[in-house]
Amino acid sequence: MTPEEAQHKLDRLRENRRRKGRETGIGATFEAQGRDLKRLQRRMGPMAEAWLSVCPPSLLERTAIDGISRGVLTIRVDSHATRYTLDRILRAGGERDFIKGAPMTVRRLKLVVDESWAGEPGPGRGGD
């Protein structure tokens, strides 16, 4: 190996080992959030369509799909009154219809009251 080749290899090694400057802009954060939202949409989008077919339009803005774990789909509701109304609808056959129309395995639906976002628009709310 000639001294020039050795110097060239050494320069390449130095370039690879040198720390790259960190990006200090906010663009990377937005890109990461966008990727996360797209992943969530791919995962829960079909579930939202199935929920739209079961939930009455008057209650859509008061509900949000929270997530699915071990076959249990959790739906957040804004009040106890909404939970009661949806519970009556689900027990009257709505849950069975949802499970049949769901794109993935769902064993049951769980309604959870979360009064912290009552009346506030937010992600995951019905009608988005």
C-alpha cells in the first residue's frame, strides 16, 4: 500500500467516525409525528369505519377509539350518559354487528368514560 492510498483510507475513516452535526430544526419532529399518525391511521382506520357503521351519528363526536389490546377494543366516551346510551345500543346487537364487520379479531368492546376531553375537539374523535 502506498502512502497516498493509506492517507486516503485514513481520511475516509476519519470522515466516517466524525460526529455529524445534529439537526436543530423542528422539521424532523414533524416528520416523526407524521409517520406515527400514518401508522396509527393504517392500524385503526378500518376499525374506525366499522365503528361508524354501529355508532349513531349524534354520538360520534362524543366517542373516540382508544386502542385494541388482546381482542378488546377500548372506546373512550365523554360522559356517563353517553356510555349508558352506547351500552344499550351495543347490548341490543350493535356489538355483534361491530364484531362481524371489524377487519381484525375483536372479542368485545369496552366503553371508558374520560371526562377530561368532553366538549374539546381532538385526535381520534368520531367525525374526523
